[in-house]
Amino acid sequence: MGSDNPIGADNQQERLDDYLAGYVDGEGSFHVAIQRNPSTKTKWQLVPEFHVSQNPERGSILDLLKERLGCGRIQRNASKRSRDKSLVFVVRNRMDLLTKVLPFFEAHPILSQKRIEFETFAAIVRAMGSGEHLSETGFHRLVEKALSMNGGGKYRRTDWSSRILRGHTPDTHSRSPADREGVKRWSDLHGDMQSQAE
């Protein structure tokens, strides 16, 4: 009888992992922000981030994710002055993304269209892990990949790539509300910013 216990435990863990992957499929996001950073060669940097949001009443699911992945942190999704009380689980550390987040979702695949977003995210994180983003050509290629995420490339019309390589800061005041939202979408991160340029 005792020999059946490890198998039962493995099955239970597998079911939990599949549940977590399914939850992330619905509520999570794989995002690569483009941030101004004067200390880098191109004056910009790419910051990959995995995050999942949830209301405080169901915040235990974020605890499960954090415990299972063994990384990341849980914090308020907005400033303390905001009426938004939701929580967000965030993983931004590149080594944690490489060694914990990517392997988990490759072992427990996302089934929706979001899988394409994950695969692009994984390619960017791995390319950065090998230092590709440190060259101008490599950085430009990864920017193009980042701009293809979370919107099917429709934000390419803001011409980010050429602006970044020229060291140009987008003038959000002269743009339409839709274009300003596009700029914001590619620069916002959850929580305080930590440099990921190296």
C-alpha cells in the first residue's frame, strides 16, 4: 500500500500544476516592457515580467503560485492611494524567469492563444540570457519581438524601433489618446522599477 503513496502524491501535484497553468492562462500576463535607461548603449532597456492579478479575497491563489514557482513577490497592484485593492504576483528577476517560470509553463503548456505570447516571451528572455540585447542589432531584433506581443503588432505604427535607436523619447502630449495608451502599455511595470539592463 505504501508504494502507492508517491504515485498519488505525484498525481495530486500534477493536477495542481495543471490548475495553476490554467489559471494563469486566464488571468496572467507575459509582458516585455520597454524602459528608458540612460546608462545603456541604446538609452533603453527591455524588462521581461510575468504577473498575475487577483482580488484580495482570492489572493490565496497567488500564494500558491509563489510557493510553487519558488520566486517572485506579491504586492498591491496599484498605489496605496488608489481605489484598486487588487494584488499582483510579479516575477521580474531574469534568472528566476529562465530557471523557474519558463520551465514550469513548458512542462504545463498554456492552451489558449496566449501560448504564442508565452513563446515570444520565452524567446526574448532566453536571448537576453545569452546577452543578445547588449548589441545594438540584437537589441533592435528583441524590440521588434516585444512589440509583436500583447496586441498583434498593432503598436508598430508608433514607430518605436526607429525612435529607440535614435534615442528619441516619444512625445505623448501630441499623440491621440489611443496612441498615448499604446506608449503607456509598453512602458508600465508593476511595482518599483529595478534595472534589468545587464
